[in-house]
Amino acid sequence: MKNRERAACTRANLVQAAARHFDRHGYEGTTLNSVCVEANVTLGALTFHFRSKAALASAVVEEGIVELERLSTADSATGRPLGDLSSLALRVATALQTAVLTRAAVRLVEEGHVRSDWPGAFRAEVLRLLEEASLAGELAADVRPATAAHLIMYVMEGVAAQSRRAAAEGGSTVADIAEVWRAVLGGLAPRMP
């Protein structure tokens, strides 16, 4: 039993170390040797768990996307679709700011090194909430749900990039993201007379 526990700890340590490197340097800038040094394991230990850098990247994405999927499906139905969309976007933004596995997973998917259905599922949920908001009169008459979905996806890509920069510099972007989101909502909601 101790060998299994030690193997599970080594694997988890490798995934975390790889996530930190993929987050900072991307797929191309990460080497197996640099992951081994950070995880304090031999290359043999790494290759026991992961046959290749691609397999290691897949494990990072698999574990990092779990949190995003959980956040995307969290029940926040308040009867106010734009409010639900805000909650969803801010939950995802917070995860991108605070979880290196999540940031690394998103970066690896954005770079095209690992495939994931999460971006499409997230966009579909965003579009669904925007369509509901439109039907409920929560969107400005000249705002199409599909166009607003593009805007939100661009904002979330920016959040991911800014979160990586802030993590590398030891800063935080929580206040900035909340302020940006209020500005986005101001452009989507109908103007009060």
C-alpha cells in the first residue's frame, strides 16, 4: 500500500510541477528535465508515470479542466440570466486567477497541444444564458446574443492571459476583472431612460 501512496504522491507532484511550467512557459518552453527539477524527481520517475511530454500535458489538462467543468455546471439559476452569466464568468475568472492547474490547462488547450471540449461547452452555456437574457429583456435591443457570446469569450481569453501574467509577477487581477465585467455588463444591458 505504501508504494501506491508514494506513486500517487509522485504523480500528483509531477502534474503540479508541470502545470507551473506549462503556465509560465507554454508547451514548447517546458522541458521534461525542468519539470523533474521542480518536482525533485528523476527522469525515470517521470517517464514511469508519463511516457511523454504530450502525456504529461494531457494529464494537466484533464485535471485542470475538471474545476472549470464543475464551475460551468454549478447551479446558479436565479431567474435572472444576465446575473447567472455574471456569476459563471466571475467563478471561471477566479479559478483562472487562483488555480495554476486551471490556467495551465486553458493555455495548453489554447495553444492547440491538447484537445478539450470545455471551451465549446462553456461557450454554449454562455450563449444559452445570453439567449435567455435576450428573451427576458435583459439585453439591449441592438445586442445579439451570438455577438455578446463572442465578446465574453474574448474577455475570458484576456482574463486567462492576464492571470498568467499576474501569477508570473506575483500580483492579483481580481479587482480589475470585476471592474471589466461591470463595463461589459453596462454595454450589454438595456439603457435606462
